[in-house]
Amino acid sequence: MKIIDDVKLDFCDVLIKPKRSTLYTRKEVKLERSFVFLNSKMEWSGIPIVASNMDTIGTKSMAKVFTENKLMTCLHKFHEEDDYEEIYSYENSEDYCILTIGMRDGDFEKGQKTIESNPNIKFVCIDVANGYSQHFLRYVERARKEWTNKTLIVGNIVTPEMTEALLLAGADIIKVGIGNGSCCTTRKMAGVGYPQLSAIMECADAAHGLGGHIMGDGGCTCPGDIAKAFGGNADFVMLGGMLAGHTECEGDLDYDEMEGNHTMSFYGMSSETAMEKHYGEVASHRASEGKTVCVPYKGPVQKTIQEILGGLRSACTYVGARELKHLSKCTTFIRVNRQLNTIFGD
């Protein structure tokens, strides 16, 4: 048994300190970034915000809207072959849509078949809840050997040592985050996790030292949290709960008579709901590590996209960052006891 006494931070523990700026308006801020990835050597440009590969979020409809905005969508892994043909027919979809595979029997073969049918696929996400097994490292090595020119996004992990190991195994972008999602109960069920802002900062330091990149996954509740993630040196930020409840999602839409509004279902991918839906049951050797909730119906996702991008531009103007890539260099975090005045709600 070992105890680490260092302070570890979540988004709610800090605010970004404002600084004198020469920016005249938010319109001057450039949010697009350009990257060259470590192992695939692929060049990419766009706004590095990603819709999660949860089955209610990483949908065909979400991919279409996100692609039009130069944002990325990590497609959920339960799409059919016909779906991929439609998705990869969208203009510029190869730059903004990500194929997801898991590690269950047949997942790798399904990925191979999908790539053969859609050779313009550029990004592959290998998504597992626990990215710390030797088997996972070997799986990433196999994927790199098979798909030499594809950009591999792999995770999830929360420590710099595993970040380095996965990059050396052939990954390009490491997905960072365990237990911090709005519908994840891993911290409750397993007692495992890591405060997300510290995880991003520590894993980014390790990744950038090797020429790799990271994707903060989970924990963002508002545009300010996304700004903090980028300020903490994340290259990409993945969103799930913030995108739930929109027209482009695939959750069940209901009417709440007591509240007088429409709601939409949203659940974690390790929840009982997800496992019964896709695998028929919760396996006898495991427990549910996710919950199912109903969120208010929010209408088209375009308005939320505008709020997110507007919040990011505002953060950049407060610290004098003319481009999103400069935000981490301009960011000074202040530790706080309270960040919001909640007298009238959040």
C-alpha cells in the first residue's frame, strides 16, 4: 500500500487567472489547430472537440453536424456496415469521423472489414474501460502493424507511465480519463480514478515529450471546463454528457408530465442498460459501472456547439491567446474553494 500526498486537481478546483490582452474581439480567436501525428505521420486540421463514442452520442446525425462544424465524432461501435457507408459519404467525413472498435471477440475483424469497405477512414479508436492490461498493449501493437497509416486513438488511462507505453506501442492519441464521466460509476463501484485536470496535465507532459497527443475524455460540465482542459495542455477534448439530450442523439424521447417538458435517456456504456441492450445481459463476473438518467430535451445540437465555441473564444480573450494552441501557454490556474455562485442554480 502506498499513499501519494501531492494535490491532484479537478476542473471544479481551479479558475483561469485573467491577464492583460491585446485582442479586440472574440472574432479574432482562431480555434482550429493543426497536428502531425506520431506514428501515422498523418496531418490534420480542425477544431479538436470530439463527440464521445457512447451509443446515444456518437451517432450518424451527430457526425453530420459535427463534420459541418469541423469538429470530430467518435462513432459508437454498434453501427452497421450500411451506416458507415452513409457516414463516410459526408463531405470531409474522413477528417472528422472516427471508427471505434473494442477488444471483444470479433471486434478487430469487424474493424478490418469496415476499413476495407471504407478505405478513406483515417482515424481508429480502440476503446476500453481499463487501458492498463498487457493484452491491451499487444492489441495496440497489432492494430499499428495492421493499419500503418491510420491514426490510432487508444485508452482509457490516467497516468504518464501508461501514456508513454501506449505511444511506444503504436498509438498516436491517448484517451485520458477514468471514472469522471457524468454517467460513470467506476469510482463508486471500484474505488478507482484520478482527478481529471491533473490527469490531463501529467499525461500531456508525458505524451508531448515523445511527440504524441492526448484527448481528455469526460468530466466537462460546461464550456469553462473545456477551456480548463485545453489550458491544462489537452490536445483534444471528448464530450459525452454535455451533448446528451439533443435531436441528433439516439436516446428514448419521453414527456415528463410532472415537469411539463420532454426528456431523453442517457446512460454510461458500462451500465446495465447498455450491456443488456448490446450483449443481452450483465455478465456474471462483472457489475454495472454506469447509470441511466433522463436529461431535458435540448433540441438541435448546433446551439450547444455555438455556446461551447463561444466560451472557448472568450477564455482565449481573457488571457490573450490569439489561437487555441496558445491557450495552455497563457493559462495560469488559481486554486479555489468555490467557482460558481449557485444561489439561483448552476
